[in-house]
Amino acid sequence: HADDLGEACVFALERWQPQPDGLQHLNVGTGVDLTIKQLAEAVAEATGFQGEILWDPTQPDGTPKKQLDVSRMAALGWRARIPLSEGLRSTVQLFREQLNQQLVRL
């Protein structure tokens, strides 16, 4: 979620001391692995989608693992606050409000 990312950036700027070789990086995320199917189902729930989600099991599902290693941020004391379901709900609500106010178009 953008709020988590913003907080993580400020948090890291205040606390992180990168290694002198400059090759170290920080991943920001939940650290929770999620399949494309789980994400699609979460989006469907957040939007109130009542249709059927069709899957083609003969096609690849992208990279086998979609989970970031967030251990460096965790070692600094940071964790994501906003669960996926809450972030999706608030994003859908904001988008619908902006659509109603004609701030965005489909």
C-alpha cells in the first residue's frame, strides 16, 4: 500500500546505514507470498465482483515465488501495517468516489 511504502521510506532514511560497497538494498512489502489466484480472488471480493474467474491451468502462473525478502526492514523494526484486503477496499472506495466526481474515467 502506498501509505506503507511512504512510511517505510521515511523509516529507512532515518535508520538505515547501507554498506560501503553500495550493493545492499531494502525490500518493502508484507513478506507474505500470494498466488495470482489469491490476488484475483481478493480483488473480486473488494470490488464485489460476482462473476466467475476463469483459470487456464495449462498456462504458467508467472514466477514461482512472488514474495520479497523483507528481513532487512524487519531487522530495522519496520513492518507493513495495512493488510491486502484493507488496502484493496480503500483503493476501490477511493476510485469509485473519484469516478462519481468525474475525476477519473473508464
